[in-house]
Amino acid sequence: MAFWKDPGMTSMSVSAVGRTASPSTARAINDGLALHLLKDKGPLTAGQLKSLTGLSRPTIADLVERLRQTGLVAVVGEAGAERRGPNARLYGIVADSAHVAGVDVRTDSVAVCVADLLGRTLVEESLPVAPDVDPAHTVAAAVALVERAAERAGAARLHHIGIGAPGLIDPATGELNSTGALPSWHRELATALHDGLAAPVLLENEVNLAAVAEQRLGAVRDRDTFVLLWLGHGIGAAVVLDRVLRRGASGGTGEIGFLPVPGTSELPSATSCDGGFHSLVSGGAVCELAERHGLVAAAYGERGAGAEGSGAAEAVIRAALGAGERGEAFLDALAARIALGVAAICAVLDPGCAVLGGEVGRAGGDGLAGRVEDHVARLSPLRTRVRAGVVGGGGVLRGAVLMALDATQNELFGAP
């Protein structure tokens, strides 16, 4: 599998580089800069490209013609209601010149999104996965799902496929580390997609991709450094420092479910996070806490407290938001638990901002985030803002698309 590096932003002109590099290298650098500008700021006129790059008018004219011949750029309109002629032409990226796919892999489902070169969603589809289905059948069905979505989107081929999956991604190989807790088809899907669709496949931890989506599209677009806590059936965290996603030596940065915390009856072990932070804030733990406050029956009616997991936890939190004093007491108790993990991360990393993601974080919204922030302020001298994630349940899928899109744009445009 290929490995992905989250790209940083650049606004540097390369006009000076063109004076020292060989003509072919200078052309490639200038073309790449223009393509990234058209992607980020376009459509643009030749004059606007000249101003943004610092290149001469003849160089821009040659550049635009080269890019039009590649099929990546086309005239998409004119600037100004009264203007006409070459100087008024607006140039833009040809969005359907390349396509990518993002895949969100869960234990009970697979979701796919196909997008064009500008990241616009064209098709989304999903597939439920029963626990007793033969893994080989699940892999084949997932590959067929991606193929069908690409066909519906009109994509002759996919330039890259990004996959978000639970588990550790080996930084050395980019592969999903083997673990008995994950279905075997998780580890087989990436290879099957690569072989079946003849496209490069990029694999990343699901929580890391949710953090990418929140930074690029959601709650922390104004932050270079933050942590995201994934609060759902399972627990995890993603760490972004100075716009760089940190994975750790073994890919385990953010395995906060194993964090020893007060309030549990045992300690976690190398093979189980029972007794760690997971035992306080996982989906099952949230439902148990809600039951103590008399909220589960209100959330589930006659079904009672039998269900667990992220869906059940999301339901009880939504019920708590309108349950008066009982709901307030439950939300405050849950916030105090979540604050233990946030305060521990802050004591080590001092990120300044924590995002509550996953189904629980999304359901709790600003109300839960504000309570957590208040509790963290009492536990830590380090000022930390706590925000609710806003990308929603599709955050992993959005992050997977962004990962595939970055790789495709870097391949076609050159690294920014």
C-alpha cells in the first residue's frame, strides 16, 4: 500500500526558481503552481495568474496553452459583464479530468464516495455487512460497490482510492496491522481494491481521517494544532501538531482507550483496554451511565437498556438534552469523564483545542463540549478550548476522499 502525507499549504511564488532551474524543470514548477492556484482560487484570468505567480505575461501565455493541451485546464467563462477577448477569459480546472474514491470501513458496513478532481461529491453508496457473512464474499461485494459507484459517477478510472479503517496503520508499510479484534476482511480489502480497480490505494486510521476532515472542512479550520477525540462504540484520538498528523512510531498515537484513569475498577492491559479510558466513555459505558440517571427508558421506550454501542449512546444523549434535571446531571457526569482524557492529553501536548467527534461528540454538540471545557479548566492550568465536531457521521468518508484527492492532485499538479 502507498503511504500518504497530509500536505501543507503554500503561497510561495516560484518565479525566482525559473531563473536558476533548467527550462523543463522551470516549466514543470510553474505549471504546478498555476494548477494549485486554479484549484484553490480559480477560475482565474491570465492577468490574475500573472499577479499571483510573479511570472511574465509571455510565460503565462505559454503556460496556459500547455495546461489546456493536457486537458486539465479549460476556458470556463469570461471576467466582467462587458469585457471580451483573450484577456477576459477565465481558466479553470476541468473537474471531470480525474476521479477519486473514499471508502469508510466499519465492522458492520462499507461506505463509498466518488468525487471529481475538485473534490465535489458525485456518488455515495453504502453496503451493510452481517457478522456471519463469509469474508471473501464481503470483500467481493465491497469491490463491486466501489466499481458500481465509479460507473455511476462516469469515472473511466479512479486515480486513487482512500480507505479509512479502525486499527493501527504501520507507518513503515502503510498496511493495517493484524489484530484479532478486527474482521479479517478489513485487512484484505485494500489489496482487493488495488487489484480489482487497478488504482493506488491509501490506507489510514479512521480517527485520523476524521481529524483531517474537521481541519479542512469543519470545526478547526482556524487551528494548526489540535486533538480530536473520537467518542463512539470505540474510543480513539487523533493528534495534529503544526498542521502535521502525528502517527507515532507504531501508528498508535491516539490510542487513548488504553489510558489509565481514575474511576475504573481495574487497569488496561496490552491486549484489552478494559479498565482504561474506554471503560468510562465508550458507547456501552455511556448507556450504563445514562441508565443510572434513569434516561435509557426515555430514549428507548419499551426496548429498555438492552442495546449498546454508538447508536444507543447517541440516542440517550439526544434524550438527555431534553430531559430536564436528570438530563443535566447525566451530561455533567459524562462531561467529567470525558474531561479526564482531554486533561491527560493537554498535560502532555498542550494542543490548545480539543474536538469531540464520533457519534457521541456529534450528538452532544456545543452543550456537551462546553461542559467538558469547564471540567478541563478545573483539572488543568493549560487553557484548552473544547469544540463539537461539525463534519458529522460522514467525517471518516470525507477524510478518505481528501486523502485520495491530495494524492491525485499531487500526482497531476506536482506537490504544493
